[in-house]
Amino acid sequence: MSYVGSYIWSLRQKVGSRTLLVPGAQVLLLNESGQGLFQQRADTGVWELPAGACEEGGDFADAAVREVAEETGLSVDRDDLVAFGSLSDPQIHTLTYPNGDVTHCFALCFVTRTWSGALNPGRDEVRRAEFRDLADVPAPIHPPTAVVLGMYDSFRTTGRFQAR
């Protein structure tokens, strides 16, 4: 779904650029070598994980599946998503977009090693996408993405769900 017509777009018609509280999902796709899929945003040039907002009638896994498909061209099954953390810290996950819109995001963070299809980034949102070693992330990295990667590292070490 494009931004125009989305749930967030419909709210923006009523509240303008005022801060919105937005539930959503981020997905760390890992290849067989353990490299993560990063994508470079078309609007700001920062690198991040596939991510996006929930839509009416959907849940976090729906958002994860939809955003991966829209932004990467890959298909993931909701049953293959493992939730490892949640990022909602307003100091880290309040975003101001180039048009002045502000969101405080509440993201459930998933990891998966299973997907199908060919990598084909959605050109309206993504300049390019590539798998990279998690110790060698592309720059500039989106600050919330850096935090999510740290949360994933802690999850791998402790096996405990991470919340920030």
C-alpha cells in the first residue's frame, strides 16, 4: 500500500504534522551467512531495516509481512517471524520526516531466516538494498536501527526479549 490512502495518511489529513503514536514492525532478515538485509531510504539516504506502520484491522506480524514485501519484494510467512524486542523509547524512536510529520513509533522487532522471492527494492521508498555483516553495517545508519541491532545482539546472547 502506498502512503496515500494508508491509515497514517488519513490521520494526517486531520492532525497535520502533529506527533502521532504509531504501532509498527521492523524485520531483520538474515541470510544463510548470518548477514542482515539493510535498505537505504529514498527520502533521507539513511540505512535501516524493512519497517513500517500497522494498518487498521492488522497486527504487528501483518505489518512485518506487508512491509517486507513492499520494500524488498521478498515474501515472509508470519509463522517464520520471531519477535526479539520492542522499541518505543521516545528519545530514540520519535521520527521527524522531511515533510515535517512527526511520529513516536512503537515497533515490535522480528527476525527471520526464511523468505522467498527475489530481492527487488520498492523504488518509491528504497534506493537500494543489500545484505551486510551485522558487524559492518552501512553508513549512515538510522539511529533506531542501530539500537535494534544492539537489542538483537542481546537477545542472541541472553535469549530474553528486549524492550527499550
